[in-house]
Amino acid sequence: MAKLVFGMNQSLDGYVDHEGMRTGPALFRHWTEHVQGLAGSVYGRRMYEVMRYWDDDRPEWSTDQHAFAAAWRRQPKWVASRTLCSVGPNATLVTGDIGTVVRDLKARLAGEIAVSGPDLARSLTDLGLVDEYRLYLHPFVLGGGTPFFAAPRPPLRLVASERIGEETIRLTYVPA
């Protein structure tokens, strides 16, 4: 049975912003290794559209960026959306009940399935489907934006902490 994990980079004041949160080399390699080891990912529409950046090779990319793109392209993806008509390679559009799809994925797959996007994570949290939360705390304040928790934080229990690179702390929580 697979484990559903919600993890994102986050500011000290609780916001996620892919534009405002650049990762250093150690954290970027950490994310690449994470994606390489996933059984798959479940995306909300907005986060999937952000991540589609990795579908096309760019000549200015570093070796590390090419490695991340290759890992992202290889993994199966399920995209929950009521507005998209199609999705890219190695992705399945989910227009119906995402809870049913995720329950099936957790039952059929082994390893970790990442859930990406705070709104989707909130919906899956409400259904009791998120098994682990990974907060990658960065030492700055954004002052606004999209919060990591899109609704009141569920009761959680800290199970691990780890420093990644020079500036990031990963806190791992499970539902209490």
C-alpha cells in the first residue's frame, strides 16, 4: 500500500511561492532524488501547470535541471481538474472524484505518492487520505501568497526533522 505525502517549500510565515522560493544546489538535488523515488504524483491544476515547465528541455539548463526534468517526466502523474481538457505525457486527467482515484492508487501502488498543491492537499486531508506532511522551511518571510495549509491545520504529530543544505529544515508530521 502506498503512502500519500504532501510536501512543499514554505516560508517561515507559512506561504508557498515557486517564484519567490529558489532552492540551493543541495535542496534541488534532494527534490530530484525525491521525485526519482516516487511511485507517482497527484496534482491540482495550478501546480501541474507550473510543473509543465519541466516537459520541454531548455538549452540553458544545468546538468541538475536536466536530471530533475528526466525524473519528473518518467513518473506517472494524475491531474485533478474540472477545467483542463487534456494533460501532457505520462499524465492522466482526473475529472471525477479524486478521493476514489487516490484510494485506488494507494491500494494498487507501493512506495510514496506525492500530492502537489495546497488546495488539492486540503481536499485529500479532509478525506483522511494524506499520510504525511513535509514542510521545507526556508529562512525568509513572504508576507502573503498561497498558504501551505489551505484550511485550518489538521492535528499533527512531529515525527522527524532534518537539515537540508545550508538554509532549509524539513519537518515531517503525521496526522495525530
